[in-house]
Amino acid sequence: MDNIISLDKFILPIGKQGIELQQIIYESGGMPLMRVRIREGSRFTVFDIDPGSAERWGRAMVEWSQTQEKPA
């Protein structure tokens, strides 16, 4: 059985999509992956990303957020 560990779960304030980040370790082996689950009503979008892609995506999101004006 695959091992799935929940890392974070939250609701976006605009759009109200549910986001869940999980670590997935497949029973068959291979590297651990980060699973991103996006829930929009009854529809789910799910994809698994490798550590290098997660780092790149995360870095891009942090860099972008640091250039944005924060709400008061």
C-alpha cells in the first residue's frame, strides 16, 4: 500500500478552492513525490511532482509573493 502523508491543507480566500499538499511514497519504490490536490466544488485536479520541480515552483511562488503589496 502506498504511504501518503498530509503536509498542509487550506482553503484559498479568493475562489475557495481547497488545496492539499501530500508526500506520497509508492510501495513499488522510487523517489518520494509531492502530491498537489486542488478541489473545486466536486472536481479534483491531482498531480505528483518531483523534488526538483517542487523546489523550482516553490521558489517562483515565494519570489513573486515578495514583490506583491500585502493587504493591511
